[in-house]
Amino acid sequence: MKKNVVLLTTKYAEHKSDAWLTNEMAYSFRDDGYSMCAVVFSWLRDDPKSSVKEIDGVKVVRIRLFDFFYTTGFIGTALKVFLFPYWARIIIRKHIKECDLLIANTPCVTIVGLSNFFKRNYQAKSYLVLWDFFPFYLKDLGAIRNKFFFGFFQRLETKMYRTFDRIGCMTKGNIKFLLENYPGVDRSRVEILPLWAKVKIVEPVDKAAVRAKYNLPMDKVIAVYGGAMSIVQELENILELARLSFEAKDNVCFLFIGKGTERERLESSALNQGLTNVTFLDYVPRDEYQNVVQASDIGLISLSSKLSVPSFPSKSVDYFKVSLPILASLDAVTDFGSILQNDIKAGFSVLAGKSHELHDKLKKLSSDPLLRKAMGDAGRLYYEECLTVEKAKEKIISIL
């Protein structure tokens, strides 16, 4: 008998060209014959309007509140936290008749009470994919400074975590953080669930043609950073690395791809310092982005030294996919650096702020193409063996 699966998320692309982790999971269940429905909360101001439609064989129910709730800062966010789950109940009852398995991903406070709602109304099992901890994330961003608000959201999340049949965390560090900061969560219900991807053969690209298209130097080692540019990334550390590399006359070009609150400031800083070894590109479609990354030589990752939660940066998957070695500037709490260097052996990591040490690692990578290839191949092997969406799906459905 065909099983019914509901994916509850705040991020789901409507076009295959922009497919994200949640899309890949939905497609994998669809391809295995499950009846798949994605319930998507339009959480951000620019997210699409409410709709119900079938996209690539997946029923997509998108829920959006009135525009007022997207323009009032913290108050609007707090109201969304409470109103979304209640409004969602009405929409879900209307459009979802059966559910055997609920899969939800964080931020958990956006789905207050919905795991119990699915248990009561559909007798569904529930699995939480835990990628981040909402109140700690907001505190690290500086969005929550009031201890009362922080404590309130933390207690709300704790209550939510207890309602799921199983919780998947990215690393051992995430599990440790969860158990230490959210009392009452049953350890036996928590397991490691790595990030995933639809593993495909990556066809070679004409690197010269790609570089020419984006006016990138042909004769330099390109170190690429692709993704959001906010205070969470603390990208001034990468810009400082670029400055040291420029002064040392390294044969390296730094490429930043993306947008964010820090983009303009970073670009102005690079210009003011005369860093001719730095290039900025706006957002490019996912398929084109992969080509640019593939035409580069080193993948850059940067996280703020102020972060208090261990993480496994999702952009690392993009680098692993195309066999790109990684150079990472990381906070002190994450275990990603140890995993990258010691377990996967796919790059180097340095504590954020240690610019000269980061530059030393850059010189090792930029001057040794054989080392870059060995680390890139190790990343690709890890991608193929550990990060498949099929493995993640099998772990999730084991609760049925």
C-alpha cells in the first residue's frame, strides 16, 4: 500500500534549477513510489504567495500570511511564530487527507504543535531534521538580546523537540549541544543524519570558457566563496586573507558569489584597499553556479567566531560535489573543521581570526595542484559514500 509522506519546511524551490535539499528529499520519496506532499511556509518577505499545485510530481501546499507580518521586525516574527501553525492547521486539514510520516526541518518554532497535530489527526510518525537552533541563531545574529525572549523561544523549542519520534542531527557536536541545552530530550531518539544531495556524475566543464564568461583570470588559482554574505559568515576574515595574499603577491584570485547585508560593505572595503585580486559576482542560477565553482580551484568557507552552535556548512556539499578542496575559517565550537581535516581529509580549517595561519594553508593549497586534487577527490568520495539522499531517506523511513 502506498505510504503518504508530508514534508514540512520553510524552504522549497519551485523550479528544478534551484532545487534545494528539501526538494531532493521530496523527489527521492516520489521516485520510490510514495505519495509526496510538501507543506511550505513562506517565512521570508520575498517568498511566494499561498498556492496549491503539483510541481514535478510533488503536491506543494504553500502557506503565506498577510504582508503586514513581514514588515514589522521582531514583533512580526513573533506573531508569525504563533499564527503560522494555527493557520496551517486549517490549510492542512483541507488539502491533506492522509499522512503516515511527517518530516520537518528547523527552525522548529515555526511549526509549534504541528507534530502532535499530525499524530492526533493522521496517526503519523514524525521525524525532525535538526539543522539549527533558532534562539541561539538569533542571539548570534544580534537579533535577540533580551534574556526573557531568548529563554521563551528556547523553552518553546524544547517542548517541540520532545514531541518528535526521532531527531536527526548533522554531527556529534550537534547532538551534544542539543542534549546539553534542551533538557528532557530523549537521547535514544536522537541520531546523526548528515546533509544530503542527489549524487550525480559531474561532467567536466570548459574552465577557460567559464572563466572567460565571468571575466575571471585564466592564469590564477581561484579561491571561491559562494553563498550568503551576512554577519554570520564574518567574511572580513576572508577579505583579510585576500589582503595578505595580495601583499605576498600570491597567484590567487578571490571570487565572492552572492548577496547579503554585508555584500556592499565588503565590496567597498576591497575597493578602498586596492585589492585587485578580489572579484564579486551577483547571484547566479544554481546550474551556472556549479559551473563557476567547478572552474575554480579552492572552495572557501567562513563562519563567525561569535557562533555558539556547532554546524556543518551546507556549501561544503557544493565543493565536495565538484571535487574542490576546502579552506575554512571557523568558530571554536563547531566540529566541522575536525571532520573536514581528520575524517574526510578534504581540506584545511583554521580558527576564525587567525589570518596568518589561514594564509599559510592557502599557500599550501595554491602552490600544490597535486594536494588540491587529492583533497578534492577525498571530498568527492565522502560525498558519494555518506551524503546521498537515498541514505538519508532510508534512515528517516526506518521509523515507520
